[in-house]
Amino acid sequence: MQRKSPFVRHQSKQADSFKRVCGTARRVWNWALEEWNRQDAAGRKSNAMVLKKAVQCHLIHRPKVA
């Protein structure tokens, strides 16, 4: 009996999509960490929910790139 690999082989479109999603998540994480540190250095108390709302607002209201 052959063992199944725990790794899924994805189609190239799916692999590209996964790379974009992971890249976006990393950019958001890095931005939030930088913002958290900036607010901490300025002596303000950071709040995760405020940062989350700022990211969502930015994503909704960002200008369209042609």
C-alpha cells in the first residue's frame, strides 16, 4: 500500500494565488508591527483592534491602480 504525501500538489493558478495571499498577509503584519512600534516609541498605547480597523479602512478606501 502506497502512503499518501501530506503535501498537496496545486495547480499553477492556485500556487500563484497562495503566493499572493501569503505576501499580502506578510505586508499587513509588517505594517502593523511597524505602526505598533511607532506608537509605542511616541508614548501612545497601541490597540490591536484600532490597527485592524486602520488596515481595513485602508484596503477599502485605497485608490485604484490602473
